[in-house]
Amino acid sequence: MQPLDALTTIHARLAAVAIDADTVLDAAATVRAPAGAKHGANAAVAVDTQDLPRISLDLSVTPPIAPEPAADARSSRRDLEVIGKLGEGGMGLVLLARQRSLDREVAVKTLRPGASAAERDALIAEGAVTGFLEHPGIVPVHALGLHDDGRPVLVMKRVDGVAWRELLLDPSHPAWDGFGGDASDRLDRHLEILMQVCNALGYAHARGIVHRDVKPQNVLIGRFGDVYLADFGLAVRRGALASAMAGTPGYMAPEMALGGEVDERTDVYLLGATLHEILTGRVRHEGRHVAAVIARSAESAPYEYPPSVPADLAALANRATARDPAERPPTAAEMRRALADHGRHKSSRALSASAAARLPRLRALSEAPSGDEAERREADALIAEIRFALTVARDEWPDNPAARQGLEALDALLETRRARAARLEALARDLDPAIAARPRTVVAVAMASAAVLVGVSALFVSRAPPPRTFLLQSLVPFSAVAIGTLVFRRQLARSAFNRQTAAGLLIGTGAMSLGAALAIPLGVGTAAVMCFGSLVFAALEGFVSTTLFPWMRWLAAIMLTSAIACALWPAHAFTSFSVLSSLAALAGVGFATRGVDARG
């Protein structure tokens, strides 16, 4: 939102040149002072119209192609003969003429009959400024004079080509033949053209001239890739005040909109606005009405470019079109160097882009829950390729933001991979049965030996022992496990496999002893205790088999068989329980000591 005083200034300046603020105007069209107004260009180069030579040619006839005169009429022919019309606008005409003395075609710029004195002075001033600036990137002026009727005549090189704007609108235009390249990507060619415009402007600035209307429409592209900055009709001396509203609203610098002093940085702004059009395909300031467009010029807010625009060019375009002239590149030469730096960094940007395209695949491989050997090899190859590309890109251009960000992203991804690998390694170590295998074996063998001892003793008795005796017998394997776990606690604590094995043995044997102890006050028989204990063991081992150690399903099956046998044949419960629990204990020792892990 523009402040009220800025809008008031803009409306007043438009009114001064007889333009209504609500006029719907093409943002790429030049605003000029009306007939009778004083033009800033008049002061750019002093011209004494009395000293201008007469240029005689027939301005009333502008046939498409003039017939070749007869040989006997050669002596009466003028040196310049109009043979066609190249363009027209307002009171101006641009004609195509043949210069006989040098056998060449030239462009002749003049006015329609009835043009005002101010328009006459403006064209003379434009011719004087353009002729004053002899540079390969500025259209050469061959002659400046007056026609017999007093109209100014400006004779210039005929540029056989098109306005740059046509190439911006049509990537396949035939005029691109002089530049080569691929129609799908013309950015580098446009930047080459812009750098040549910078060269021409730099020369003009060195001679104290500010163009004030740099835009693609005022740049001519020849058939062989030659580039010319044209239309110095708004040119002023460096340091002049923009007293009257003049310029192209879509590209206009704030000091042009509000009436400040113009200098080289004003033209740098116009170069930045042209760069913006190259990058986006749109003029820098847009709007429906002329006042709204110029208000955006006065504000010159930074533009947020899409990710597809190279970051360095986006930053340059915003810097060149900064509201404060002090924040812009100080000269056209500096602007050109920044554009050239972009070209020199093309390889670095390509490497960065190549690495960025590989990062998503590497990220997907790194985040996958598990990968086979082929995927691991692919990930290792991607890491090497990405790091190489980004390192070379950074070495070629140390300030390459994409290379810096890419290396940071790669390092973060590798750190995540390392952390994940460390977690997986710790998990694998936790489940590694080889760790502290000897202490675990001692505890398991002690428990199994105690269980087998109790089981063998059952073969030599004729009846089941009373609950108190059974309680004492059940404490034997529990005590063996408890003592072994206490003795080897440090070794067993080193891995989850050993901790869970010890915990399972303690819970199982402890549950049997607890059941026997509870049976005494309840008056429950030994057969019922053994049946209950077998079910407890079967349930515990069945649960563990579904979560940690699948091999425990065999132990669960044995203990379930013991529970069924105790229930069906209570008189033989002690024998059934003793034999089957001993078998389960021996099987458990076998599985545990030979290191069957959680995958079975």
C-alpha cells in the first residue's frame, strides 16, 4: 500500500502530462510528455538547429518497393530514396530508404506533417544523443538534418532484425538463428543479450547520458546476433531531475515515478526490471490503470521468485530493482559482472542440480525399514556421487547456495543413517546369543539339572508328595536360577537376550513355587498344583514364543501336555509333571545354549 502523499504525487505528475490516473495503459508502453511540453532529452546534448544540414528526399511517397529509375534519370536522383515504411507511431515515421552513393539501405526517422515544435525538438535531440554515443551496441547515426519543409530527418543504420521483446514472446522465432541454442531453454541467450545492453549503457553513462527507457522493446536484435540499444528519446544528462513524468510504467524506477534525481543507478533499475521479465515473462510492475502501475514502481517491493529461478539471478533482480538506489549495483558494468558470474557458475549449478535430483532416492533408501544388499550398494554409490558433485560444485563456486545447502542436507541425512545404523547395531547386539553365552549356559544348566534331579526322584516314589514337600522340591530349580542370575548378573545384563532368558527362567520357576505355597493354606492337592503350574508354564512360554523366541512354542506344547496329563490322571500327576517338565527344561537348555535367536 502506497502512502497517501506518494499517490498524490503520482496523480499530480500524471495530470501534468495530461494523462488521467485511471487510464488503462499497456504497462510496456512509454509515457511521454504531450505536445508543447519541455523534454528532458533536449538538455542531453546541445544542438544548434541552424547548423543542421539539409537532407533532401521525397517524404510524400512511401511505396512498399520503389521501381528502379531509368538510366537517363540518374543525374536528377536524390542520394536517399524512400522505398518503404518500417514503422510508425504517434507523429513519428520510420522509413526504409536506399542510399545510392553507398549502395545500402538505411532507416530514416522523421515526423508527419503538422508535428509540433516540441516534437521536432525531441527528435533532433534524440538524433543528437544517439549520434553522440558511438558504440557497437548503439544504433549508428549516419546523418541528422532538416528536410526542405523543416521537418527533422534522422538517418540511421537499418537493423535487419526484430525487437528483443518478440524473442521473449516467441522462443522459436527465426531471429534466434543468430544465437543458436535450444528453444526449450533460452535463458542463457537472453542473459547474453542483456550483458551487451549493459555494455552499451556503460558507455552512455561514461559520456554522462542516462537512457531512462531501457526495455526489451527498445533493444534490436540483428539477423546475426548483433544487439543494439535504441530509442534515446527520453535520455537526459546524469544527475538531472525527472521533472516531468516520462518512462515506461512497467519498468519505471521509483525516482522516475516520484520525480527524483536520475543517474546510472536509474538505468541499472531498468536493467533489473528487464532481467525480471526474462525470468518471469512479465513486466516488473503490473496493474490495470496507469496510476496503479506507477504506484507499484514507487513501492518496488521485493519479488518472491519461484524455486525454478536460479537463486543468484533472483537475488540480482531484486537488488537491481531495490527502492533505494544505494542498494542497487552502482553501475551497468557491475550489473554485467554479476550476470557474467552467473554464466561462469553454470557448471557448478548443474552439478548442484544433479546432486539435488539424487537426494530423494538416497533419502528413500535411508528411511526404508530394511534393505537388501543391492539397495545398500545403491545407497553407498549415491552417497559417493552426491558428495563428489556437491564438493566439486562448491570448489568451483564457493558461494553456491545450492551446493552449501546440499552438503548440509547430505550430512544431516548421513547422520540420520549413522544413528539408525547404530540403533540397529545395538538392537542386533542385544539379540546376539553369542554375548555372555557361557554364564547363560551355566544358569540354564543349573536350572535344568535341578529340575531333572527332582524329576528322576519322582520315579522312585509310589505316590505324590504332600504340598509342603512339593514346595520344597519346586524351590530347588528356582534357587538354582536365582543364584546363577545373581552370580552372573553383570554378564547377563549386557544383552536383552540374556536378560529376557534369565527373567523367563525366574518367572517360570518362581510361579511354580508360588503356586505350591498358595496350595497349602487353600488345601489344594498336589495334582491340582502341578496342573496349574503346567498351564502357567505353557501360557508364559507361549507368549514369549510370539514376541521374542519362537522356539519356546515347543516348550509350551510340552507343558500343555503335562497339564492335560495331570488333569486326566491325577494319581500319576507327579510322575507326568516331573518327566515332562524335565524334558521341557532340557529342551530349553538346548535351544538357549546353541543360540537360537528371535527369528527362530
